[in-house]
Amino acid sequence: MSEKKPIHLISKDLGIDVKKVIRACNEIGIYAKGASKRLDSKEEEKIKTYFNTGKNVANEVIDINIDSLKTTTNQNEFTIKSTNNKYFPNRLIK
């Protein structure tokens, strides 16, 4: 009988987060819901080749166009005007 290995140990060996390994399993057709799911040697090789062939889910990079981000400035400045210095600011006591 072939030895089955849980996903959390496979992810530890690969140095990749467990959630990303589970996502990769589901993407290549291996049903995996949690880190305790055990994979046989063929499925383990599929996962390793998935991360070694450039389809690496763990290192996805998203390009953000910084110029398209809108910058907003708050032009309302609040000034505290006090004519009577006997009151503490933000309090109703004398």
C-alpha cells in the first residue's frame, strides 16, 4: 500500500502556505477541503510539478497602476475657538 501524506506536511516541505496548496489541489482536480486531506505519491507529484512549472499560486503578482489611484485630500480644517478658558475642551464641566 502506498504511503499517503497530509497536505500540511506537503506544504511544509514546499515552504508554501497550506491554503495555497489546497487552492492548487482544487485547481488541478484533486478534491481537498482541509489540511488533513491525505494525498498519495502521484497526487503529491502533481502538486510539486504544479508549483515548479510556473503556475505557482503562492507567488502571484498583481500589477497596480499607481497613476490610476485617486488621491483625496481633506480640505476641511477644524479649529477650536474658545472665548472662555474656564471650560475644558470637549467637556461640559467647569
